[in-house]
Amino acid sequence: MTSTALDLPGWRHVYSGKVRDLYVPADDRQTSGPDDRQTSDADDRQTRDADDAGSARDSTDGAMLIVASDRVSAFDHVLEPGIHGKGAVLTQLSAWWFDQLAVPDHRVVDTEELPPVPADVSDRAMIVRSLDMFPIECVVRGYLSGSGWKEYQATQSVCGVALPSGLSDGDRLPAPIYTPAYKAPLGEHDENITFERTVELVGQEAAEALRDLSLSVYSRAAAVAESRGVILADTKFEFGRDASGRIVLADEVLTSDSSRYWDAAEYAAGRRGVSFDKQIVRDWLAANWDGSGVPPRLPHEIVERTAARYRELFELLTATPAPRG
């Protein structure tokens, strides 16, 4: 992928994912490339893009600047043009959710000794702590849809969680379920796994903590969304340990790129899956591209409709005007 790095005073670019770029303080020369630490770009609403596994920190005591771009990806490709304002909307929505959730998160509060966030990216950037990330995508589903629906049709279960018979696509589940995924190495696809496999990967205590935190945060967020006319059908969380060993919520959280949000009024009227995300892009691309070669350029109308859906969700949830980028 062509470099999209910006020249940001006080910060040094170390990594670019599909839709975000990572910087460290310019005077910090400890690292030079990605590992399995802290930044990922969600491509579909259940799992992380495979090539966004990276971070550039080898310790757990540093600070990083994550800058969200307006780039948009689908079917493992970065598309042209981007969705204007997307980076600002998703960054500020994450920040809003972090404030609502009252759980430890990766944001750096005391930035006095760090370079300031450059004004050019201030609406779409966040200074965060480096964490030792768990190799687990903590997916929680309150409704049956997407890859979960496909798996249910074949096995009447999702990631080893048995479900009642007779469910349909889009049905609300009797209770939210935890369906983790393993974050695959760079260039490979993530893998849906059972809770038992999670225990093998991170140990019993950590696996239980990740599951319980994920279900708790989802339940709180779903209640908030429901009170604003929005269904949080499913989402994914990522967690890491800080220098003290505490488990911390990281990455983007509860955005329209990491979650499946539906319009509650449309759902009640029987129109399931009316979503607030880039499904418009996926649908257009699926109808206009056979998956070979370079994807076609997105039409202006598709870009505008997608940008409007991102903004609409932001305004419904936060009750404030969405940033325009």
C-alpha cells in the first residue's frame, strides 16, 4: 500500500494500516516496525483486517499517536476515494464511548511531556498508551447476523455456543453471546475460535476476564444505544495489559467500523439490517466487481450516502452535531 504518512511536527511515523496511521514521539527511537501490539483497523464488523495487526511499540510504557484517515476498505482492499469526515467521526465516537463506559481505556490523560497533537489532525487523532495486546478479538453478539448467521445455519451454534433451533437472520438472541476470534499473523485471516481455545491462548484467568469484560461493556453500550433508537447488533473489543498488568480497553470502540448498528424503528417495522456503516459500500462493490484486479472507483453518490450514515449514527448516539472532517 502506498504510504499515506503525514509530516506531523513532534511525531515520527512508524506504521500504516488500511485506515489508520501510527506515530511515536519523534525523539523516541526505540522502535521501527510493527509487532503484535496496539493498533488494528476493523474491516468487517466482526473481525479485524488481517494486515492491521501492527503496532510499533516493544515496551508497555510508551505513548503513541493514532491518526484515523478517511480511507475505506472492503473485501481486503482499500478503496478510492475515501469517505470524507470518516476519520474524525470514528475517532470522536470512540472517545465519546470511552467516556460513557467507565472502564480503564488506553487514552493518555497527562500529555504535558508529550508533543501536542498537530492541529491538522486534532479532530481524528488520539494519544494512547502502548499496551501488550491480547491476540483475541472479543466479539459479542446480541443478534444473529453476518458470519454468525452463516455458522448457525450449518451447526446451530456460533463459535461453539449452542443456540436454540428455529432462529432467523437478524433475530435477537436470548442473551448476548461471546464469540471470540484469534488475531492471525500479518497477511493471514482471523479465525473464529471457541472460549476453550481462548483459554489455551491466554490462560484461564485472562480468558474469563476478557469474556466477562466484553459482555459487561456490550450490555451497557447496547442499553445506551437502545435508548437512542439504535440497535447494537454486535461488536468487537480489543484489550491489552498496561505496564502494571491491568487489563485495558484499547483500539477503536463501538464505532460503525467495529460494530453492527441497526435502525431500531426500521427493525421494528420488519426491515432488518438497515445499518449505519459502510454496508452501502460493500453492497455496491459486490454488485459491480467480480473480486479480481483493482476494485472500481466508488461513485460520488455511494461516498455521500456512506458519509451521511456515519454522521447520522454519531448524532443519534451523542446528540451532538457530527464532525465534518
